[in-house]
Amino acid sequence: MREPSSPAAAWRSDLQAWYATTARDLPWRRAEFAERYGAWGTLVSEFMLQQTPVNRVIPHLEAWLDRWPTPAAMATATPAEVVHQWANLGYPRRALWLHRAAVEVVAKHGGTVPREVDSLLALSGIGEYTARAVAVFHYGDRHPVVDTNTRRVIARLVDGRAQPDPPAKRDLARMAALLPEEVEDSALFNAAMMELGAMVCTARAPRCGQCPLASSCAWLAAGSPDTGDRRRRQTRYEGSDRQARGAMLRMLREAPQHALPDADLTAAWADAAQRDRAIDSLIADGLVEAADGMLRLPA
């Protein structure tokens, strides 16, 4: 049964109509992608999209899935192979978590990515967003899916704030209250809210003139005030420990047998203290192993 007509129902309808005509043609949204890779394809794409822009993910995704088209295929890979294939996607611990998740899917779920949110949350590297994204965007279940884009749309549309507050548990409840009752409509609404935040209701330069919800937006009605931004800011990448870590990993990925003498790596970064911190943190994260004066990707 469809929910009764209401102002909220009207703007949900406007948003879904906008999404139907303007949504980007992304690989993981195509029917043939789901048929070929199943829930595993959705899970891999969501891992890659965590903190990495779409345009950097697309060139890597299908190559990854062609190499490891199922959790069982990936479970047989070595951590070194996985980290090497991750290439320059950033935050390489995600590659190890994805590998561990594949092993767990095989051991605990017979090689099939589970449908239940609680079972998905129990897998390595999977948080509230990723678990619900798999359950909604592959399996078609009704759950709230909340990412940075969704939170920003809700902050402006409902709260009249320029930016959302830091992530909180209440975000899921707020999104759940906005979902259409019908399961199919709720999945589409989740996707449309994310798309609106990514393409129109952007953080720095929102395109309010192109927004299908402009007439319902509390922030726009208030004159688009600067209400502050309480989110934690990420440190600059240039010259950071993250850049040093990336440089160390890149050398190991490109080296024969993914291994180099310790001295070769220590000579590659001018700031000795930062270099040592980078190497120590890579070892602590399981991304690099040290033995007999050599540093290598994990076996």
C-alpha cells in the first residue's frame, strides 16, 4: 500500500523523478554488473568507495573483480597480492580488511555474501554504511543508508544548516524517518539522496538552482546562512605521514618479489623521523613485514 499524500511524500517523489533522469551511469548501478558479480561486486565497490572518489575507483573495480570474481577466489590470494592490486586507491588497510572479509564469507557463509545487516557488520572492515549499502543496493531490502552526502542533504533540507554535525548514531534514525514505506521506493530514495549530495548539494559550492528540492529546503529558505562546520578536518596530505606511508608502499609494490632492503626504503624519504614513523605504522597495520634486514609486503 502506498503511503498517503503529504508534503514529505511530494518531495520524495520529486527527488526520485530527478534521480531517474539524471543519475550517473556508474558500473555498480548496471544490471549486468549485479548479474556478473552478485553481492560480492557491491561489497567490493563499497570498500573501494570509502574515502576514495568515484573517478579513482572506476578504473580499478572491474580489474579487481575480474581477477577475484568471488569471495572464494579472493580468499586464496595472499595479502601481498591484494595490497599490490589495491594500487593507488589510498587507505590500503581496506585491502587487507576486504581480504579478511572474503575469508570470513567463505568460512562462515559458504562463500555467499550475507544479506542480514548484523551478519555483514560481523565481517572485517564493514561498518554501518557498508553493511546497509550491500543489503539495500544489492539485496533490495529496506534500511536507511547514510553517508557524508546524505547527512549534508538532511542538514540543509530539514535542519537549515550549511553543514552536518559530526557523524552520530542518530543519523540512521533520522534517515529511517524519511524513507518511503515501500521497499522498492526506499532503495531508490537512498540512492537518490546520496546522488543529490554528491552532484548538487555539494559541500563547498551547492548548485541550488539545479536542486529538485529547492522549494522544500530549510537552509535555502533561510537565505543559505553560514552556520559553521563542526566536522573534524583531515590533515593536509602533502608532507604528511600518510604521504610517507604511500611512498614506502609504492616502492614495495613496484619492487621484484615486493621486497627491498631496509636501507633502500630508509634512503627514499628525507625526513628520518617521519620515515621511521611511516614504516613502523605500516608494520603495525600488517601492510609491511620486516625480517633479516628486508621489508616486504605481507606474505
